[in-house]
Amino acid sequence: MFRRKKFIKRLDIDPDEVLLDAFNLPAFDTDQFEGRVEKSIHGIVPGAVGLLVFLIFAIFLGQTWNLQIKRGEALALLSQKNRLDHEILFAERGVIYDRYKNELAWNIPNEGEDMYSLRQYLSVDGIGHVLGFVGYPEKDRDGFWWRSEYIGKAGIENSLNEILSGTNGVRLIEVDALNNIQSENTIRAPIDGRNVTLTIDTAMQEALFESIKNGARSAGFIGGAGIVMDVETGEILALTSYPEYSSQIMSDGSDEEEISGYFSDYRNPFLNRVVLGEYTPGSIVKPYVAAAALAEKLVSPSTSFLSTGEIRIPNPYSPGNDSVFRDWKAHGWVNVREALSVSSNVYFYTVGGGFKDQKGLGIEKLAAYAARFGLGVQTGIEFSGEASGVVPTPAWKRQVFGEDNPWRLGNTYHTSIGQFGFLITPVQAVRYIASISNGGVLLSPHIIKGAQVNSSPVGVDDQYLKIVREGMRQSAETGVASSVNVPGIRMAGKTGTAQLGKSNQYMNSWVIGFWPADDPQFAYAVVLERAAAGTLQGAAPAMRSFFEWLVEYNPEYTNGNYPVE
């Protein structure tokens, strides 16, 4: 009737089971929580931990905002300075010397913050066009080098820029955020430019310039040029052009008024007239025409023609209306030596184009011999942009004047005396006359000492060239070139006057030649540019002034004793 109660085992813990300590439970490892009762965490602890995490996160976000937003731009600029910098180590530009090892262009320290050297030039007149000038390395407005090299802008500085420049080096610099240098390391050393020695004699250069400048100013020419060459080696001892510019002023670039004056000068002081100036040669072509006529056996040394002051060619289309080609005066009977001495136009009309029964060279042979003597052909001298000149031909006339303008006999006559579109440069003129003086070798003129010399024969036997030399000697002694003659030098010369302008209102004046006449060592060519027609004082008196200086101050150049270098 009564159900039996099910036995339930008690699981309660008695108080004495709780009070355990290290003494009554020695077998438990309390460091491993053995023998301990786990106690639940109080509710305030998670809240405190959460608050701590929140605070840390807030601080992180605040610092991030401070660094990225508030101070971001400043810190970014600072961080850019905390880097490895590449610094340019500028190569020293090569030094330019004259033939006697006098410095013409060299380097001086830069007193500014930039580390490249500055160019210094010898302060002497007449050498600006030879040396030229440079442009320096430049930075942009942010301070970065947009051009890290020197740039030669004219003269030898330009044409030999690669040799003179060398190669810049690089230094690696470690800089901290405060711009303090931590370390420096050269990773490529600079290679300095090579030195260059010119063939120029500086004293002779200056003297030639002064003679040309004074001659041009006194006679009203706007400019001039001159060159002296060794007839055996092709070395240029003097090469000058008037007016000129200062290499120092142009390189420094600081004298804006002077530089502006150069650019506004109608005489064009930047033009190197020796190499780039193309001039109507006039009568200075007559020596080559004489040599060609002798070589072609059209005349003998004794063949004479009568100069009455003109040649008249009948006009088949208009009888009685003859074409008249004038001489500058009546010379009477003249042979080739005398024709060169007095510069007879009639003689050279006759041998150039023919007259009556006398056969002439004709324009094809005139042009061919001009090329043999280097006229109308670049010489290869070490300057950039050398002009070629012009030797008139039927093809040239058609190109310039149109197909309906055929070549006429009068064109041949005028070409025979260096007119009618004939253009040459002074460096061509000195090369040509040197080939007549040295026995018929056309040399490549050069201004760099030790340069390779190219040469070619002109193809005219020296027996004929000797006759031409004698005629030029006679011209310097008693003929039209006598104003160049100076006691103390046996001179040979040939003058030329070229008419300019639509109505021949202007003229150029030339003189070319060589010395000593009996054993030529040096050839020269001088041109004075554009004065009023009829001007009596020209290139020959200017050259005389130079020779007077040579006799007085450098007589070794006049007596065959070449100066020791």
C-alpha cells in the first residue's frame, strides 16, 4: 500500500570539503589549478576590458587622423627627404691650347652653389669665332637638372663638344628625414674631357684680326675675314673674322646689354666669315684659270692677247648691237704672267670662253678645274655648318633662273673672272692658292694639332703652276697686288674686286697669295666685305699692315725659319 521510496544519492559538498589548503592536500599542483574551485568572473570585468579596448582603438584612430590628415602633407614632404639621393659629379671640360701650349679656354671653380666649373677664355681679340662659347648645365624651377651637360654652342667648343665634354659621374647620398647626410658613396666616377691643342698662333691671330678690323673701318667695309695656312701640312696658323663676339660674355650670359647688341648688329658678329661666308671671288680665280689654260695647252707661256679695254661680240639677232665685255683698263699685249700681274679681264675672257680664232676652256672645263682646286667644295675644316659655295654651270643657271634661260657665252666670260653667281669661302680660297704654291697638292685645312691630313693632286703639272706663281710674284712686286708688298718678305699675291648690288653699287675686296715667293711655306686669303663701289683701300693694304707686324715681331715666319713649338 505504501510505495518504496527510490534512493537518491546526495551530491552536496560539506564545509570541510571546501576548506582545503596546501597542508591537507599536499598531492595537488595548485599552480595548475589542481585542488582549486573555479570562481565565476564578476560582471564588471568584461566592461572594464571592453572600455580598455575602446580607448586603445580610439587612440589609434586619433593618431591615424593626426598623421594622415592633420600633419599628412608636412610629413609627406619630410618623408621625401628621407631617401637615397643621386648627385651628379660634373666632369671637367677639356682645356683648349694654342700651338705653343698657351691656354685659350680652361676651367675655374664655380663660387655659386652648383658644383660644375665655369669656362674661362683668354682675353685676346680675334679668337672668338675659333673658340666659340658654351651653355652650362641647367636646373628646372623645382631644382632638378634638366640638362646636366655642357653644350658647345659655336666654334671649336661646338664642333669638338663630345671630345671636350667627358662623362659625368654619380654619387649616392643617404639622407635622413631631417636632411642630414648619413653616408656618401661614389658609384660612378666622372671622366674628364680631353684637352685639345689647336694649330693657331695666338699672336699671329690677334695681329691679323687687328689688321682686318682697322682696314675695314678705315675704308668703310662692314666686315672681313682672314686666314693663314701652312702649305705643306694644311695647319691653320690664323683664322679670324670681323666683327666678332666675346666668348666670355656669351658663355657667362650676364651682360644682357652687350649680348643684345650682338644680336641687333646688322653686320652679324656671330657669322664666322672664314668658314660660313660665301663671297663673289672676282679676279682671285684667275690663277686657276691660267693654270687650266696652260694645262689644256690652249696657250703657251708666251701667248699674248691684245687688251684694248674690252671685247665685243656681234649679236646675230641684232646687228650693230654688240655685246661688250669690259676690262678695267686697256693693257695692250699681255701674256699669262703679265695678265696675272695686271689682272687683265680680256685675257681671261679669251682663255675662258674663247674669242675669234682662240679656243677657250668652256664652262665645263672651268667648272671641272674649279673643283680640282677645291672651289665650290667643302674643305672639311673642323667647324660645323661649313658653306660650300657655288661654281656657275648651265645646270645651276636652269635651276636658279628657270629652264627657259640657256647658258650664254657671256656667262662663261663672267665666270672666267669670278663673277656671275660664283661664290667661294675664304677657307676655300686659301686652300686653292696653297695648292698652286706647293706644286699641286690640295690639302685638307685643319685647326686641330695632329689631325689627319687628307690630300689629293689637282692634276696640273708643276711646270704650269710655276708660271702662275711667277705671275703672282710679279703682281706683288709691280702689279695690282703691289700694295701688299713689304720689305723683308718676298711676297706673291693676287687681288680681286667683286661687284655687288643690283646696280653694282657695292664691292668686296680680296687678296690671296703666299710667302716666301721662292720657297712657299704659308698661304693667305683676306676678304673685306661690302663697301661703296670704287673704294680704293681694300684687302691688300690691310694685309700689308699684317706683314709689317710679322717682319717686326715674328721675323722667323718671314725668313724660312719656322718657329719651334
